[in-house]
Amino acid sequence: MTTRRFFVAFAIAAILLAGVVSYFAAGSPDGLNRVAEDHGLASAEKEHPTDGSPLADYGTKGVDNGALSGAVAGVLGVGIVLVVAGGLAFVVRRRRPSSA
């Protein structure tokens, strides 16, 4: 398998997992939120500056279906990470001096 095929297969698998697995995500609070609720710290919680952003709260603004909203957010998140990481890898790889 070529490197290119591997990365394409990896990207497709990551995007499919993000879109499908997010459908099965638990609705209960995640780790830090749960601890804050259990110990009475949740009352001191403040709104985050990015709360109104398009992908805030593990969802997609403007998508009314909860499962679809989470899937779109997951796919977009994975896509963004893959593009940024791929871009950084490309830049770092190109900057290395060639050994002659």
C-alpha cells in the first residue's frame, strides 16, 4: 500500500468514525463537567467566549436534529484537524535541509 493510499484510507476512516460514532455519544456530562456538578462547582460556571460559535457544545449551529448536528460537528472537527496537521507536516517536511 502506498503512503498516499494509506493517508486517504485513514482520512476516510476518521471522518466516518466521527460522523457515525458521534451518534452514539452519551448525553450525560463529560468528565470535568460531571466533577463540577458533583462537587457544587457548576454554579460558578461562566459562559465561554466561543459559546455562540458554529460548532459550540459538540453540535452544529442551525442543524435542528441533535444526532445530525453532532455528526456534522464531528466530521467538520476531524476535517479541520486533518487539514491543519497535514499542512503542518507538509511545511515541516519541506523545511528540512536535504543531506547531499
